Amino acid sequence: MNTMISVNPATGKVNGEFGMNSPEEVDTILKKASETFLEWRSLAAAERAVYLEEVADVLRKDKQDLAETITKEMGKPIKQALPEVEKCATMFDYFAQNIESLLEPDVVDGDPSALISFEPMGVILAIKPWNFPLWQVLSAASHVLAGGNTMVLKHSSYVPMCALKIQEVFEKAGVPEGVFQTLLVDGATASSLISRPEIAAVSFTGSLPSGQKVAEAAGRNMKKCVLELGGSDPFIVLEDADLEEAAKVGVSGRFINTGQTCISSKRFIVAESVVDEFTSLFVEKTRALKLGDPLDPETDLGPLVSGEQVELLEEQVREAVSMGAKVLLEGGRLEGEGYYFSPVVLTNVTPEMGVMKNETFGPIAPIISVRDEAEALKIANASEFGLGASVWSSDEVKASSIACQIEAGVVGVNGFFRPQANMPFGGVKKSGIGRELSRFGFYEFMNIKSTRVY
């Protein structure tokens, strides 16, 4: 039998090996999801809400164990893994509290004979990445299941322990068997599932190339898909910004999860009159970060997820330097066990460099100087991605005006936008299609049905 191997990126040692599902087991899982859907959708919204609340309770009770699993399997510092679990619980609380209002039919123009209702679509295939191994799954599952759909998960091959732990959470919560199930299969098998008649739609988070393959398969089979892909998020600092706070939040926004975050700040675009002061503050605060054992509660930066990721970042830095970038803070691969890469800060970068055009999924921070707001906006929007952004200025009206002109799905003004239950999350351009979270994410996987009585 084929196996999926879990490796601790802090040591390079194997956590465990897990048997992958056979084709017969996949058939059984999909059949169970389809059969359970008919039962799950028929429950009253209040009944589903009780199950969601139970999931939130289990997440909180098992928070330490779940967080340690995240840390051991993909290297996230434990002090960031614990809040990830808590945030998942909060998400289930939110949709448990709002199911009934979200499912309330709309009466059109006060005419009770004309109604808009919201009905679940069926079995949703979730294909999710390793970098937020609980959040990426459970943030989607919370509203998908709340609406009456069922879900099967194909998680990243880097995190099979997390994938199995998530299913265990639903089992402990007493959620009916078949509402949420984990599949341990490879990427090719997951792509083939999109054509299966049991699958109604796909929720995907991951890289642009993989997302394009999912979109192609979904389109070919006329299946709805929501895609949350990469980002190359601009962080604009204007000359009247609070530089101390901007540098503090910029360092946090760039290096959270050791920089392995789709929505992290990735391109620092700074007014030339303050670029030296901002850069000095940024480097000072970056130097203060503690890199080391991710299970140590004082650690800020853990290992990258794999040796391949280390090599990719090394190549991105080499390319930038070969094109004229200067290394202001020289980090890089650390010798010894594990996949550690200390932060690199680059200056003298140009928009043509890969670190400014592509997604840097790790602790690399390029800083570029601009003459004015117009140039800052031009560089910010000169990307095929459009996920998140930040704008910093003491003039909130001006900053908000610039925020409106940035091509992105989410923007923080004088702050770093963090996904939350009551606001939609997603991108534009090649950062994705559709939205997760809030009522907008909820309705993505619902049939919005118009009914008129004549």
C-alpha cells in the first residue's frame, strides 16, 4: 500500500507513516458523504448549530494537542499554533450563532409570493494546503457544513497527522458520520475526484499552478469552485506614517508563520523621504525575532516546511542579488538539522525582480523606495496577484483613498488585515475566484433559488 510520510521540519525526522486510501475506500467515503448529505441537509438549522458548537468545544478542549501536532508536522511556532486552533473554534461559534439568519428566505420587494431561498449544493471537495493546516480546512468547513453541505478533505501530503486529527475532532463532537471525512490521497487522485458525480463543488486553497488545474477540471465538469491562491501583498508606507508602528506591524506581517503565509506582507513600498528610517527600524525589529525550536513558547520563527522550500528561497535571493539587489540583513539557510532559514532583508530592488513579482513564501523582505503616492500605487498594482495589502499614513482619509485604488481583495489601513468570520476573504486577478467567510462565503456553496407563486 502507498504511504504518506509526515516529517518534522525542525529535525528532519519522520513523525510517522500513514496508509493512503485505496480506490475502494475512496468510493466508500464518497458514497457515505452523499448519503449523509440527505440527512444533514434535512436537519433544522438550530440542530446543525448544536453540532457546530460541539466542534468548537472539542477544539478548545484539545487545543494543546492540536497545536503541538501543527508544530511537529509543519514547523509553526507553538505560540502561533495555539491561536490558530482558537480562531477555528471562534469560526464555528460564529456560524452556529448565525445559521438561522443566513438561511432565512428573502422576500422580494415585500411580496410574499416572491422568495429567494438558500439550499445546500451537496458534497464539497476541499483541497487544502499545509501552511495553516487547521485554519484553512476549518474556516471553510464551518460555513460549508452550516449550510447543510457535507465535506471530504484532501489535505496536503505534508500534514497527514493534522488531516486525521481534524476528522477526529468531528468524531469527538458527535457530528453524524459522513458529514466530514478525510481522504489520504495524492494530488492526481484528488484532481480526478472533481469529475465524480458525488462531488458538487470544490473549495481550493494553494498555489497558482495547482489552482489553475483545479479550475480547469471544475470548468470541464461544470462544477462550482472557490479558489484562494497566492499573494504578493504590497505594504505601502507614506512619508507621514507612524514609522515605529509600521515597522513593528510590517515585521509581524512579513514573518508570521516564518513567512509562509499567502496574505503576509511581501513587498515593502516606502516613500523615499522616510525609507532609511523605516528600513533601520524594520531591520532592528527583524533582528530581535527569535529563531529556533518551534515548541519553545518564546520562538518567533520556526523551520520552513521542507528542504525544497529552503532551496527555492535561496534561488530567489540569488536571482535578486544577481540583478542588483543589496542584502541589508544577510540570513539564509542554517546548518544543522531541520529546514531553518533566517530572515533576509533586501534593498535596491526593482519591480522586475522575482522577489517583487512572484510570491516569496518564506522570510524574505524586499524594500523599494518610491517618489510619491502615484508611484507607490503603480508598483503595488504591478502584480498578477491581488490578495491583500496595507497602507500606512497619519491621514486616514488619504490612506483610505489609496486603499480603494489598490487591486486586492482585502486591505488594512494602518494595520495588517487578518481574516475574521464576519468579513469576506479572497482575492482578485490570479489570487483567486470567489470568497470565503462571512455571508458571502456562506452563499458560495448554496443554491440561491428564486421561487414565485403565481
